[in-house]
Amino acid sequence: METAARAVIPHLVAQPDLRITAFINREAAGTLDGVAEVVVPVNATNRVEWVRGEQQHIPRLAARAGCDIVHSLGSTAPLWGRFRRVTTIHDLLYKLAPEAHFGVHGLGMRVLVPAAARRSHRIIAVSEATRRDLHEHLHVPSSKVDVVPQGVTLPAHVDRRPERMVLCVGAKRPHKNAVAMIDALAGTDLRAVVTGYRTAYDDVLRQRAAELGVELELPDWVEDLSDLYARAGVVVVPSLYEGFGLPLLEAMAHGVPVVASNRSSLPEVAGDAALLVDPEDRRGLREAIERALRESDRLGAAGRARAARFTWEHTAALTAATYRRV
């Protein structure tokens, strides 16, 4: 969500007839060039503070700034205030993959996401799959939801230096299903790299890799993600559930062959430019990885062409159209 917000806001500023004010937490202050910022006095690394900032401070600050619309980019929204509300809901992870959220965060999402869906004048979903989920599980009328896909910045040059490495990018949580990728690599000479901040799932992945003799790296900070994509032989996105699947698009933009789950939003984003497989079929996943290595050039070119259709400029234009509707 943070990547998408940082990418789209400058393109929203470039849209005609809009005055954009970004309400930014203390940690992010001063990081958006050319954007009018108002600092919300909260520590965004604390989830309780995050909620307090959104529910207590944003309505007051938005009124002071003369905002006609408040667009919340992270699936929750202020529930009061004399302005029109637009909320981007990325997924219903809290409901469809509840093991991904825990403690106060999980409880908060179960309360705040449905409340935002009810109170918003219009909702942006990042995929048709998420729009269907909103209708099916939260009973949101489809006519209230605009589908606005996320984008990607296409590198000017593809610098491919592939190694015998299979890469999985994203948070290390059970629904990302990285353990299936490790299972699929058993008995091969391929090594696995799974990125993402440290979680309890690290130990699960380490234990499975040790049992199967799979070489595994778990970097919790990546200085240069483009370099990691350049060195990946294959990117695997074996998620059991996704609202969009931005790493899939990033990998294709870098010309990396992609193997992805055939569930939720991923087929919609991948089109025919990735190999789609049942994420619970370990044998099928292994065969798809081996095929992707053999067809690297074809899949890489198809992925670049597919990714070129998803731009942040287009995301901003569709978002501006939603503002005009409200």
C-alpha cells in the first residue's frame, strides 16, 4: 500500500483541476517532492496511533485545509467529517486470509474496513477480484466501486544477470505461501530468496528449507530491489490470496519470467504473460518453475509488454475520474 501511495500521489498532482494535499505522518514528512504536505502528529509505526491519526486528526486537518474530498489510500478511512469520502480498499485479507493479521491489527481491520466501505461515498478497488469480494462479503453494491488497477514504472533498460535463484517478494506471512515454493525446489540446485520484514513465519521457512536441503536466504531489508530482480532466474508469486499482486507486475517490468498462483486477482494482472498454477500443487509449481527457466526469453518479453499496460499515469487518471463522480 505504501509503494502504491508514493507512486500515484505525484501523478495525481499532475492531473488538471485538482488541488492535492497529502496528509503525512511524522516519519514520511518531506519525502514527497512537489506535493503540499500536512503532517499528522502520529507515529505511523504504531497501529493504534495510525488509527487515532485517521479518525481523530484527519477530519479536523482536512476541514482546515478546505478539502472537498478525502481519499484514504489504505483500506480504512475517517468515519466522520464534512467532506466526501473515497477509500481505496486493496483486499479483504482480514476476512479471506485472517491468519495474515493478528492481535489488535486484525481486530481493527475487522471493524474499520467494513465501516469504511459503508461510510465512503465511493470505493476504489485495485482489481475486479477485489470488487467481487466487496460485493460478496461486505454486500457493497458493485455500482459504488470503481476498479483502478495499480501501475508500475518500467525500467528504461532491462539488466538481466540471471542466477539459479528463485525469488519471492512480499511480506513473509502464511497466505503468501512461500513454503510451497521451498517444497517445489526440493532436490534441485536452485536457491530460494524470500524478501520481507521479519515475522514469525521466518522460522517456518527456515525449518522447511533445512528439512528439504534447500538453500534459502531471508533478507529483511533489500537495498536495491531492481538488482534482485535482475539476478532472479524466476519470480514466484504462490499466494493463496491477493488483492492485486504488485510484485508480479514489478517482476514482469524487469523482464523476469513469472510463475504465479491461479487464484484471486493474479490471473487478472498476469494475463497470458505468466505461467499460472494451483498454489497448493507442489509438483505443478515445480514443473512451472522449470518451464519458466527454459522459456525465460519468451516469458520475459511477454511480461515487459504486459507490464507496459499498467502505468501510474493511468492509475491517477482513473482516480481523478472517481473524484469527479463524487
